[in-house]
Amino acid sequence: MHFNELNLSQELIRAVDELGYTDMTEIQEKSIPLLLEGRDVVGRSNTGTGKTAAFGIPAVESISPAEKKTAAVLILCPTRELAMQAAGEIRKFAKYKEGVRTCAVYGGASMDKQISELKRGANIVIGTPGRVMDHIRRRTLKLEGIRTVILDEADEMLNMGFREDIETILADIPEDRQTVLFSATMPPEIMAITDKFQHDPVQVRIKTAQKTVELIEQFYFEVAMGRKTDALKLLLAAYTPSSAMVFCNTKAMVDQLSDELAKAGFRAAGLHGDMKQAQRTQVMNSFKNKATEILVATDVAARGIDVSGVDAVFNYDLPQDNEYYIHRIGRTGRAGKSGAAYTLITGRRQLSDLRALERFTHASIQQMPLPDKSDIIAMKKEALINTISSSEASHHAYDILDRLAANGIDYREAAARVINSAIQKKIDSLPEFEAARPLRKGRRDGAKTVKVDISIGRSKRIAPNFILGALVDATGMSGRDFGKIDIYDEHTTVEVPESELDYIIDSTDSIRINGHQVQVKAWKGTELPLRRQSSHRSGDKPRFDRKAKAYGSKNKKDIFSDYIPNRKKRARNKH
Ligand code: ADP
Ligand code: MG
């Protein structure tokens, strides 16, 4: 259905035309007529389906001459970026319509400027819940005239802890208003808001999960624990995307990873909610105009951000929520273009999470081997040969060559030195990384096991995954090669293959765990005292016994379930 089949004013049709929109997207087709009628709507659709226009066009269209001086429409968005983006788009719809004044209000930006915009009579106000509350308290935003309120990305706003603000705002807006809510997911908290604050809402649901990811090729790489950063560097060096997004689950990881990538010579920058607004805007602009090639971001910071031409999305961490996976990979392959999504996983638990994602997206995620460092070097050489082959030299270059020759550096040597400066930096920035781990005999071979003793324990807030991560990192062995881990107050024992005992002790010579320097020695104890200790309520008893599955909490299980000894799994499979 074309936009001009709607009963829109000429001003709106013209603006929409100018944006190059011809046909409506599904969510637009279903919700714009309802919104124009004034109905309450709950819209559920994935990112990239055109929700901004779905509520923005009716919002602009609905502004009447009488509303020139008062806030009539309030749009709440979860982040500053989204508020800015929505405001920008709505201004485009309003280009030819007189009397529409928009104002974007969000934290981290000048209060005075927002106040003066509101005072001048903004009638469409777009903002984040926190800052909107601020303006309400200062009476610089008056709710009396609001007759339409729109919650964009409602689920995300709840995830970010805006529930109370949203409820306060909704409770203070006159009751005979129109309430519109858009969300990618419909958790019970959203339903509760719907029940409490909407009148006879129409549900509009668009299932686009498959559609959005159809054109995106999805791959995964199995990476040894603690080696994801190295693996990512290899992937970026091998695929050389000119615009890529990398997703992490924490702000700290975003900082650390963007730093490391920048140090390795990639044009990378991080984006997350703790950054100053000016900095975030600068990072986004630099990514949009392709000066920054790699944007490392958290889900929240990147939610809904619409940048065209993203070649690839990397999931450094698996998303905590399946829906997020779709949001993430939807950043590439936009506007019908193809894209690629690469996911890094470590351990069996993550592999099974990945399989669940496959079922969720109805798409296959294929395993790929990590690129080999020598292949990448060969590619870089090839690329340099091509560049040099297709370039020309000026007389200045020949002049320099001749002068160098006069100083005893012949042409071949001179060329080699210049080429070296072009290639060596690229080679140096590649991680020392063996894609194929040393083939060590691990527990999987059913080999005889012994225990090592590690001089750190529960008193230093150690968890099994810290121990295992450090061991894998130091030895290059796989997590599966290690067996049972028992953590005591001051020390920890780990079951290891007997054949690897010397190797493990050698290679953990300078191991650090959770910031502490520790010693790894062969364990001289016997099973007996251990069992006796664990029967005591207090004392130096093991905090964690995997065989006993001592912990029931979900998080702990998540951490540990990668490391169930292989032998046990095999035994289980037999049944
Ligand atoms: P969502 O909020 O659902 O994630 P957006 O509103 O950000 O989606 O829209 C995604 C992209 O699609 C934007 O670049 C927008 O300009 C574009 N778009 C929206 N509606 C249409 C349409 N009817 N035709 C073409 N492009 C559209
Ligand atoms: Mg949106």
C-alpha cells in the first residue's frame, strides 16, 4: 500500500515522497490508519521495520493550529541516540507542515536550550524518561495539553529501569489521551502497563524475525577460553570490513575491547551509556561517515540505531536474550542489502545457546574455522602487490631512489625497506595466536588423572571459571581437558590428565588468577580427607563440587555447566 492511499495532507505526502518512501512497511500499513483515528495501539515488531514513521507520521499529521503553543504529543525513547534519531526523522515529516515544532529532551545536553525550545511552544516533545521527568518537575514541560503519548522501544525502557518514571509520567497525563506503545518483545511488565494505562488497545503484531535475518549470512567460530580478542583481531584482519559493529554485554568490555582494537591499529571506537553525550554523538557521527570502521557497543547503546552500509556484525559475547541477537544482526543487511554476522563462542554451554538461537531465528548458523595467521599474511602481501602494481611513481620517487643508490642502498634494498614499512605494521598487529591448539592429551581420552593444587581459594573470591580460564590461557589446552575443580578457603584443586602434569606445572609458572600471583603444584593430598572435610558444615570444605552439583542457582549453573567432565557426559550419552 502506497502512502498516498492514506488520507494524509498534501504536506505530509510531499515530505514522505521526498524521503523516497513509496510503499508502507507492514507495521506502518497496519498502525498508521488506527493512529490517525485516535485509537490506542500496542505494536510489536522488530527493529528496522519502520516504527518511527509508523508513529511519527500520524503525530505530525495530528497537530492542529490550536496546538501551536502547547506540548500535544509526547514520545518517550530509551536512549539519547534514539530520541535524537526519532526527532530528526519527525522533523523531516514536518518539513512542509506549518506550526509543528519538535523538541528533543535528553540527559547530557544543555537544559537551558531545551527549556527555551519548550517555551517557544514545542508541540511534539521527544525525550528519554529521565530528562522528561526533570522537565516535568521544573514545570518547563506541562502535561495538561498532552493528548497523545507514545512509548517507543517500551521493553528496552523497562530493561533500563525506567518503569517508575514511565508510570509517573503516564499517571500525570490527562486520561482521555491516546496511548501508543511499541515494543520488540512483550514481557509481562509491558502487558501490565498496557492494562493499566491503555484504553481498549488494538494489538498490531508483525512477525519479521525471519524476514530481517533472511539476507544475513550467519557464522560462528569456536574460540579457546580467553582468546576471543585475539580471534576477533584475526577476523577483522582477514575480512577487512569497512564498517562493522562488535557487540559486547558489558560497558567495561566495550572500553577494553575498543582500546585493544585501536592499539592494534584498527579504526575502532566504543559506545555505551556511561559515556558523555558529546562523546557519544561524536562516535556515532564518525561511524556514520565511515571514519570509524569498527563500532564496539553494548546492546542498549546500539539499540535501534540506523546506520547504513554496515558490512558485518560481530557478537563478541552471545547476547543475553534471543531477541537481542536479531536486533544485533539486523544492523547489517539493512534496506534489503546482504550482510554477515559472526559470533564467537567458547565452550559447550555457549554452543548449546547458539543452537537455541538457530531455532529461534529459523536460520542456520554455520561453523567456520578461524582464519590462519599465515593466510592473512599471504592476503596482505597479495593486496600490497596489487596496490603497487596499479600505482605510478613520480619523478620525486626516482630522485630519492637515485640518491639512495648513490649512498650505497641499491634499488632492490630501497624498495624492500619501503615495502617493509607498509607490511610490517600489519603483520605486527596480528595476535600471536595458534588457531589450532596444541594437541595435548586431555581427559577426553579417558586418560588417568591426577590433581594439581593452586594457591588461591574462596577467601579471594575465586570462582571455578576464573581458575579454568587462567589454566586454559596459560596452557593452551581446552577447558574440557580439565576435570573436577574443588575450591577451599585458601586453595583449590583441579583434576588434570596425568600425562600433562609436568607440562601444566611448567606452563603455569607465572600464572595470575583474578589479579593474584599463584603457585600451581602437584597435589599430594588424598581423596579421603577431602571427603571427610566436605561432610563438615564449616572448615575448609570445598565450596563447589561439580559431581555433587552443589549449586542450584541459575547463574552459577551457567558458569559451571561448560566444565562438566567429559567422561561423565559420555556416560550420560550412552543411556
Ligand atoms: P525501527 O524503529 O522499526 O527499528 P526505523 O523507524 O528506524 O525502524 O526505520 C528503519 C529504516 O527504514 C530507516 O532508515 C527509515 O528511514 C526506513 N524506512 C522506514 N519506513 C520506510 C518506508 N516506508 N520505505 C522505505 N524506507 C523506510
Ligand atoms: Mg525505532
